[in-house]
Amino acid sequence: MSTSSPSDTVQKTFLKYQHVFVFLAPLLFVVSVYFVAPTEASGLSYWLEYWWLFFAFLVGATIVNTVGISGSALFVPFLIFLFPLIAGETLTPETLVKVGLISESFGLSSSALAFIQYGLVDRRLALTLVAGGVPFVVAGALLSFVIPAPVFHLMLGLALIAASYLLFKADLGHEEPGETDTGAELSADGGSMPNDADKLGPAGVEMDTHGTVTRVDRDGNDYSYSHGGYLERFGNYSVGGVFQGLAGFGIGELGIISMLRTEVPVRVAIGTNHIVVALTAVLASLVHVFGGQYVPGGHSMSLASTPWNMVVWTVPATVTGGQIAPYISATLDTSLIKEGVGVLFAIIAVALFVMAAGGF
């Protein structure tokens, strides 16, 4: 048995109590917003106006984090189609982007940590995908200042229809986990987190001389796969990265298809995809906020016009949904997850087609 280094101890302690840190983050965010953020109104009625968004975003965040896609994939259509019916007002595109990206960043970060704790994230694969997708995300975010919204909605709708078809055609028979010996000497991601008594469950990973990865989650289920299929994943994540930059979602929806088609187990694919989507969402939001001034005809977002009375409810909701998701993902039947994601893609695509038709 190897001895844990101080960094390993800190990492394991953080993961063990990650739910505490995760829920402190939105609390500090809400307190900071209440006392510091510039608002266009004040008073109790202002802060409680959109309290019902908590429940809507809780359900949405649980769904998207369970299947490993971007929160904005549901949040944006909801804010466009259902929000006006309930609130009696229509949000501007700038407001949609703000609410979606702020909420998504918190929710995905929460869920990513939960999936890491559960042992369902291949961090080496995730970082490779993020590094390859960064230039496409930046390019897409810059293009968002010049491409008409209806054209984008139409393109993304077609992409999601294709992704839905590929998902239903994907063979997930390789995915079913097996039971492993909990005393096995497995180490996480190249030895950074030894499988010792202080580790949460038997979670760990090893790679043999043939490149086959054996990953064990905290429940003792093992998953075998390889890191092959880089070319197909690069193609999907590059196209998805452009869409991610354009409107905050796309890389998760298209990217997870390539992982499933290259025989990455569905639960590992979902967990790993969270890291990719979370990091690219933060990058896309930064370019959206600060990049407009460098593009002819672009713009910068104003903090003063941010609907803070909305995000104080959506942020805690997405964080909570992110923590719930790994447990739902680990208990659902594989085929049910696959079919659910496919149907979800089709529904989102239809909504995007309607948005595109209304914009022409």
C-alpha cells in the first residue's frame, strides 16, 4: 500500500466533504449579490419576484446533469418559451445568455465534483478534450457577435437531430459494469489517489500494457474501456465547441455521442463530459462578457442590467440538481439513459427549429 502525499490527503478530504464546499458557494454568491451587486430595484418584493424559478431550474439541472449535457440546452428554451407564459414578460437575448451561463457554471461545477467523488470521471480524457476544444469554443464565442440568431438555432437544431439519431444507433452493450474486488490495488488517474482505507469506497483506475483502462466507482462496480477513438471525438468536440461558444451549449450534446460510439461506458462518459462542459462553459461566458469589444459590432455585458433577482434562485437550484444527478445516473438503467438523452435532444431540436422559424 502506497503512502498518501499531503496533496493527496487534501484532495481526498475535499472530495469527501465536497458537498459542504459546493453548497457554501451559492450561499456566498447569494449573500454577495444581495449586498454588493448593482440592481435596478430593491426591497423584498424584488428579491422574491422569481422564487418559482428555483423549482424549474432544480428539475432542469437534475435532468441535464444526469445525462451530462449543458444546462443552457434546457434553460434557454425554457426562458424563451415558458418563462413569458408564467412571468408575463419576454427576456432579451443578452439576459438569456447571462442567466443561462451563470446558472450553468454553478450547476455543472457542482455536478462535476459529485461525479469525481463517485469515481465516474476520467480526468485525463477530460483534460485532453478540453485542450482540443478551447480554440473552437473561443472562435464560436467570437462568431456569436456576427452570426444571426435564427441561423444559429437552425444549425444547432440540425446537429442535435443528427446526434439523437446517432445515439439511438449507438451500441451500449459494452457498458454494463461488473463487480470488482474492493481490496484491489487500483490508483486513480495514474496514481494520484491511491485506493487506501481513507479513500471513499474502492474508487480507482489502472491501465494495462495494452492501453485498457479499468475504472472502479465507489460502489465497487468496474468499467473497462480504452482511450482510442481520438479522431472521432476530436471531430465531435470541435464542432460542439463552436456551438458552445455561440450560445453556451453544444459541446456536451455532441461530444458525449463520440465517447459512447468509441465505447467509453455511458456513466463514465457522462461524468467525464461534465468536466469538459463545465470548463468550456466558463470559457465561453468570459469571451461573451469581455470579447465583444474586440469584434466589429460586438458588445459587452453590463453587470447592472443582470437580473440578480433571478439568479439568486437559479444558482442554488442548479447546484442542488448537480449534487442529485450522479446518484440518479448510477441507478438508472443504461438503455433508459440512452433513450432519455435521445428524446431530450429531439425535443430541444424541435424547440430550436421553432425559434429559428420565428426569427426569419
